[in-house]
Amino acid sequence: MIISVYWIVNSKGGTMSKEAVDVESVLKELEEIYEKLTPLEAQYRSLRDKLKELRAERRTLITELNSKIDEIVSLVNKQKELRKNYRIIREEYRILKEERRRLIQRLKELKTIIRNRPRLPKKPEQLREELEKLEEIYETSNMPIKREKRLVEKIKELSAYLKAYEDYVNAKSEISKVREQLDSIKLEDYIEKMKKIKEELDKLRQEEQILKEQAEKLQKAKLELEKDISMYSKELDKISGEMRALQDRRKQILSRFGIKKYFGLSYEQVKKIILSKSEVLERALKKLERGESLTFEEFSILVENGLI
């Protein structure tokens, strides 16, 4: 290794002093910096690529998780709609069931009326004529109390016969309508509808449970990924800090030799440049000592090294 010694002129109180600059020490320090930087940079790239991979995986998980959540929300909304329809059908079923109960009761009453057909002493038309006459007599005649009472009793009796007969006739007419109404009430249709809704709800709940389990697994995987990302990020920050300190020191050293663009250069390439620059520095110092004029390159390298 060549040791280059430069006489650096410093102006202090009008006197001149000489200091030695050891290029070998500079190169040795740079070599150590490169030896440390090379594995750190490789590790940095590896960690950076791993973080990129993990973040891409997390984005995929988040997309899948959001998709599962959307599906769950859709299933929940479908269940709400089905429950709403179920309540409507159940209420219709309850109303129709009550109506059916009422019609069955009415059918029993009508059958009883028909079964107990009244036995009239005369034809209905004759009874009506007789009733009308008696009512006319009651309204227009002035009669003793006893006769009036007998007349009123007779009117009541005839009215009862006719009322029973009318009930019988109406029952015969109404019973067919009641039967038709009963036949039109299809409770089994509503039972079947409610059954199908319950089956659909069970199916949707099962699907929802499966999706929730899948979403939970995705969430756990996401949390694990975030832990890894955090761990790798901290390690990357640590390495980045170590690299930055070494890079700053390298920049500081290289700037003394006027080397600005050094990215991508190996240590051996930098070494050749420094050895070349050291010759310029040595020449500039000698010219400065002799009081000779400097070239721009010589002047710049002296400035960069704080020698003038």
C-alpha cells in the first residue's frame, strides 16, 4: 500500500504549518465501510422485497376480507327481508285461520238450524197473511185487555214460526256459500310458504356462519401479516439507519477528493479514483507551497479538503 504524505498549508497568525494526510488510512476506512455496506445493502434489498411481498399479500387479504364482509352483509339483508315476509305470511295465516275457525263454527250453526227444521201449522204464506191481519186488527181495533193479550200472544207465536222458517231458508242458502269460503281458505299453502322461508333462512344462516369463519381466518391472517410487516419494517429502519451513517461517512470522505457520483462504483473503482485524485492534491499542495498558480481542479480539491 502506498502512503502519500501531503504538506497542508494553514494560515494561523501569519505562520505556516505542515500536516500529514495518510491516504492509506483513508482507503482502509473506505474499505471497511464498503465491507459493511455491501451485506447491509443486500439485507436491505432482501427486507425491502420481503416487505413489498407481505404488503401485496396483505392487500390481497384485505380485498378478500372486504369481499367476505360484503357477502355477509348481503346475506344478513336477505335474511331480514325473508323474516319480514315470514311475519307478513304468518299474520295472514293467523287471520285466515281465525276466519276458518269462524266459518266452521258458522257451518255448525247452519247445520243445526237446517237439522232442526221448524214444523209449521200452516204454509208460510198463510202464516204471513194471518200475521198481517192480526197486526192490522191490533193497530186499528179498540178491544178489552184480555183479548188484546191473547192477540199479542198469537202475533208472537206466528212471528216465531215465521222467524224460525226464515232462519231455516236463509241457512240453506248460506250454507253453500260458507262451504265455498271454507274451501277457498288454503291454510296449507301458507304453511308451505312459511316452511320454505324457514328452510331458506336456515340455509342463509349456515352460509353466513361459513363466511364469518372464513372472514375470521382472514382477519387473523391479516393481523399476523401486520405483525410481520411491523417486525420487518423495524428491522429495515434499523438497517437503513446503519446504512445511512456509513453512506454519510463515505460521502464525507469521497467529497474531500471531489468524488460526487459514486453510486454503483465498487471499492476498487473508488480506490483508483482516490489514488488519482491524491496525485492532484499532492501536486496542488506543492504548488501552493511554492506560491505557484493552481488549475481549477487543483483549487477545487484543496477547497474540498478545507486546505484553503
